Amino acid sequence: MAFDAKPTAIRENASALELEVKRLALLAARYRAVRQQSLSLCEPLETEDFGVQPMADASPPKWHLAHTSWFFETFLLIDLQPDYQEFHPAYAELFNSYYNGVGQPFPRLRRGTLSRPTLSEVLNYRRVVDDATETLLEQVQKNPQSIHLSRLNTVLEIGLEHEQQHQELLLTDVKYNFGHNPLAPAYCAHTALTQSEGASALSFDTHEPGLVWMGAKPQEFAFDNERPRHEVFLRPFQVANRTVSNGEFLAFIEDNGYERPELWLAEAWQRLQDGTLAKQPLYWRQQPDGWYEYRLDGLYRLDKARPVVHVSAFEAMAYAAWANARLLTEAEWEWAAGVHQSRGNFVESEQFHPVSSDTPQFFGNVWEWTSSSYAPYPGYQPLTGVLGEYNGKFMSSQLVLRGGSCVTPKEHIRASYRNFFYPADRWQFSGIRLARDV
């Protein structure tokens, strides 16, 4: 049997190489599609829009386009292509987000103060990076043993998932810019829809899960914060068949929900008193003839049947308390949502706004706040090297959201995906799903 060991190992290695070669072919095609999608999302923008940073937590569209290119240049080309020459030495500072292991990033809150590089220079930077990446991928496909193929594929896939995150952020940042402009300009005019007839009746489904598995499965792509897969015990609970509607949240407002301290966490109540938390969802506007909502297709009369969106975790928790309910934990959400992943309103629908639905949808439409702190799973191990800064160092003072939204790419989301924001944040497309104890 000793004579069989080496041939068997060779066959296994050959099989692994073949799988990586096939994986590379798929990722190369996906690279072109994802990179083009970023440019497509920018087509409705005017030149003046690309440099605006509407708040400290947002970034100009120009920066998103450059940063995603810097990611591929830094972690793919410079690291794996020995003869590659970086495009501009200052870009490592200008377009580094938070990777301290590769240099000192330019301060986030000052990204909108720079008129240079120009938009045309940033677009040229993208072309140069894309051409160099395509050349690298073609060379490796011809000679897959010339490089550590598994590492290349891993970095390439993370880079694509990373760019899809920034596509979503680009749209949320543009909405913050346009939504605070008195002109209420439309990003895309064709998303206007007629008023919905009415939200479906809110009902609760009972789950009795017991000991369940949570986290990403070994065979699928996932970020390090989704692993390791582990067991958790869940008590019986009930979950709403849909997220809270605008009309239901309006009833909370009309019942003086923002004026009742018993509904609010202490920090949230303080924010209400000092004016740092407005007393309506982010893009709601009260006019003499009623409530309106800014959407990416402009300012429209509030559609009471659509899901409420752009609310903070503080508002989600206060509403849940008012409704004699609570938010799901992320483990409960993952268990309840697992069978619904194929359905949802994602960015591909080009609605760019939540829609009402008569069928249960846990994915798309709005990110759903959970009551769970963003913390490492038992046995969590960050990625090795600088990419280990991607998730782990943000596991402090934030809450987990699940499910994706109407501006999330469909292929980017999965049941185990963990988004995370501070409880006061609401410029993301965030909404509310209720739960109850049994």
C-alpha cells in the first residue's frame, strides 16, 4: 500500500488543481461583470455628483470607484504579479479605507475635500487595473501552475464581494446626498410606481427549533465573520410574515411613540432630547397635505403599504416595544429565513426601493435589524495577513443586520451573511421584522 500513496496524492493534487482552474474561469467572467456593474450604477450621475461626500460616514462615488480598484491593485496585482508597477504611489494613502497594515489611510471624513484626482483620472485608474488584472488572469489560465492558484482565487473572490459591498454603499451614499438636497433630485426616474393597494395582514409563524446549526457551510464562500459553523439552542419563538409597513410605523408616530420614554433605550432617549435623532424615518418629510418620502426616484407621497425603511435600531426596538413584540436574534433570523433565500427584491430589479409583497420574503427589500451584538462566533479566526482587518476589528458596539436590501446584489447575499452598523445608523436601507416569545 505504500506504493499507492504517492500516486494517490498526485491524483488528489491534480484534482484540486482542476477545481481551482474551473473556479478561476468562473471568477474571471464574474470579475468583468462586477466591475462593469459599478460603472453602470454610476451612469445616471452627473460629473458634479462624483465628488460629493454628504456626511462623514459616507464617501463620494469617485472614491468608491477608486477604492475598489486600489483593493485589486494592492492585494492581487502588487502581491501576486512581481513585475507590476503601482499606478500612483499616493493612491495607497488616498484610497486605502482602513487597512493599517499596508499604510496610513487618508482620513475618511475628508474624502470629499479632494478635487484631484479628477473623475477621468479615476476612471483611467480603473482601466489600468482592469487591464493588468485581465492579463494576469489570462497568464494564469494558460499556465495555472505558475502561481499559488488557490490564493489568487481567494483574493479575487474577496475582492469581488468587496466591490459588491461598495456598489451598495455607493447607492446609499448617493441617496443621502440627493435626499438632503431641497431639489429632491431623482437618481433614476423609471422606478416610480403607483401606490400599493395595501399591505398584507401581519401574522406570526411559530418556530420550535431547539438545537440548530448557525453560520456558513464549509463548501460555500463566506466572510470570516460568518464562521465557524456552530450549534446554538433556540427556544420556541414567533416571527412576523413580513416587515413593518410605513402605515404601521405611522401609527406608532401618531400614538406619540417618539414622546414615550418607556419605549426607548436610555441612549436613544437622550438622542431624541438633544435632537440628534429625528422623530421620523430618515427620508420622511411632513408637508401641509401629509407625509412624503424621498426615494431614489424622487419625492413621493408616503405609500403606507410599502415596508418602512431607513430606521435605526433604536427606532426598531422602540417600535417593537410599542407593538408588544421584540426583534429577532440573528440566530433566530438565520433559522427562520433559511428556506426563503431564492425570493426577494434586490438591486437587479432596478426598483431601488422596498416593495410590498404578499409572500414571505426574508431577503432583499430591507436589511432587518436584529437584537444581536456584532461579536465573533465561538472559535472565530480572522483571515491571515492584512485581509484579517476586513471584519474582526469592527466587532465592537455594533448590531447585526440580516437579509440584504433592494440595493444589494442578489448573488452577494446568503442566509449566514452578517451586516453590522451602530444602533443609531439609518442611512442604510434598514427595516424592522418583529418577533415574539412563545
